[in-house]
Amino acid sequence: MSAPILSNHGCRLNAYEAEAMRELATGAGLEDVVIVNTCAVTAEAVRKGRQDIRRLRRDHPDARIVVTGCAAQTDPDGFAAMDEVDAVVGNAEKMRRETWAGLATGGTEPVQVDDIMSVTETAGHLIDGFGTRSRAYVQVQNGCDHRCTFCIIPYGRGNSRSVPAGVVVEQIRRLTERGFNEVVLTGVDLTSWGADLPGRPRLGDLVLRILRLVPDLPRLRISSIDSIEVDAALMRAIAEEERLMPHLHLSLQHGSDLILKRMKRRHLRGDAIRFVEAARRLRPDMTFGADIIAGFPTESEAQFADSLRLVEECDLTWLHVFPYSPRAGTPAARMPAVDGTTIRARAARLRAAGEAAVGKHLAEQVGRDHAVLMESSRMGRTAQFAEVTFGADQPVGAIVPARITGIAGRSLTARA
């Protein structure tokens, strides 16, 4: 008999939930099982999920294969019809202890996927830092109330719902007591946190409350945010709280106002530029990453150039570039498409701009001192999330003062 094998696809929240599922399945005594946590963000992501399921069946012919995640939520019948699949579990069901207990005893239906839009609460799940002693992830929000024309994720995750602040603070306090030096807040639409809670608190309120009530936490990091929803309290935290890490990943998606409107985004190009400038005035060492889509339907060369220029104008360092692929059931899938060759070429140009930005950022760090959180004995990350390698072993999980000595590929080199 063997412990559960977990294959994860997609976003950081999926990775967080994968670890929670591993603990739930193990606690239920579920053995000889392969859990595939799928992603639905693009058609290519769904294709890769199916491909992975077929590979895992070849590698583990006698195991039960349980498929879950966003692609399973949006197309449960399609995955249930695969010969390789034994059970399909929805996104709400996968986080319930009773689901895994039922799978362990064999007393459940092969497809357990309910209406995700009926889910009104999300529980906080405490996990052990993805197998490391350096960084822990805390889910504070799930789902999304917005309907961007390219995005299927609300139909996989449901409407926005928040973990109460008291639960979040208690989890972070426990993680800090267990020795974690950095905690990352995660969610599907993180800046919508609190809208469904009494008093409608904002993400900035949560950040300030964590930092006030958990004074021993050295580092707090927030994952991808929608800059148009950033509140005054979060801006205050950026300005005043050194323990809030100076790295924000922005859901920008494009640099053209017309394309942003066709995407049904809530910000325009100027909004993004103004936010970045305001945040840097408050915290000059702030770095930014961004999600950008290349080849959205109707995108002209001039509109694509607007995205390229946005990388420079916002001084974006860490890019996640997505070549557009249509998702059935979304409005964008019915819009006039850009041909695939052009999409791939534009994505490559954006990635090249991102690589140049990374190189520029790394070059600026040489000779500077940084506090580096060690993820392994020879590798850690700066507060701005740049990778740093050392020539001698350092204590894993510790925050090590270091002088940056050079660059090796996409990493900095340093001595403690």
C-alpha cells in the first residue's frame, strides 16, 4: 500500500489546496490513490490535465485516480467519461474531510460535483508550508464575483467568499509559533476579501490586523491582486509596514484600453500606471509582477504594442505571459480570433521583454545588502522575490543577511 500521489496543475491556490487534500486523504487512510488537481484557466491547461491523467494511469495501473480542481468542476461528465478516471470531485467537495473518508471506504458516488455557485462560505485550511520550513500559505478568500470575458474560473470556483479575519489571524499565529518566517495570503480574487463579511472590511484591514496581532511574524506577503480594488488601508500598510514584503503581483491582463474594455476588466491603462507610481512613492524598493495576455481576440499590432510599453512604463519585473486560448462558454471565445502564429510570436516578444526586465532588476542588486529567506540550504529569496544562491550552506527557513555579489542566469549570487 502507498500514500496518496498528488499531481497539481495551475495556480498557487491550487498548490495550497493540493497540500490540504494530501493531508485530508492521508488522514482518511486513503491509499493507492492518485489525485489530479486540474486547472481550467486555458484550453491548453485542460488538455495538459487530460494528458497527465493518461500518463498517470500508465505509471500507476492499479491505483485509483481521483480528478478534482477547476477543470473537473466545469466539466465533470467529460472527465468521468475518461476510462482512466475512477472518481471526480468538485472544488467545494475536495476540501471536505467527509469526501475523502467516503472515498476511503468506497461509500460514495463516482461523481461528487455540486453547484459551486451555491457555496457561500470558505474554510481556512492550515497546511505545513508545502513541505518546507521557510514559507507557509494561508487561503483567505475563494471564488470571484467578476465576469471577465476570457475567464472560466468563476464557474470553477464560485462566487467570492472570505475566511473571517479571526480565523486567518489564528492560523498565522500558529504558523509563526511553529517557526515559519514568512506567510503568504492567497485567494482567487484576493482584493475582494471581506466584501461578504459583517462590516465589509477590506484586504488592507486584514493585513494591518495580522501585523498588529502577530508581532512575531517576520514577513507577510500577499499574492496576486487587482490594483483597482486596492484600499487606503493597504496603501498605508505598503507605506508603513516593513514586514509587508515589497513585491506585488498585479492582474493587469493588457495595456490597451479598448482591449481591457472587451475583456470586461475594471481598470484602464492609466489606472495601472497611477497605482504603480503611487505604490513606489510610498515604498521605493517595491517590485511588481503582472499577468498579461497576448493575442486576445481583435488585438491589433498597435494594441499589442500598448502591452509591451506597459512593461516598461510600469517597470514590471516578473511577468506571467499567457498566450490567449479560447474557453468554451466565455464571451471572448465568440470574438474574432487572432491567428495562432501571431499569438505565439507576441507571447514570445512579451516574454523577452520580461526577461530583459528581470536582468535589469538583478543587475541593480549587485553590491547591495538583502535579507534572504532560505528555501533550501543554498537558495533563498529576497523581499522582492528574486532568487539568491549561496556558495555555502545556510540554515533552511532562516532569514540570512547577505551581500549580493553577482548574477548567475536568472539568480543572484551572494555571500552571508
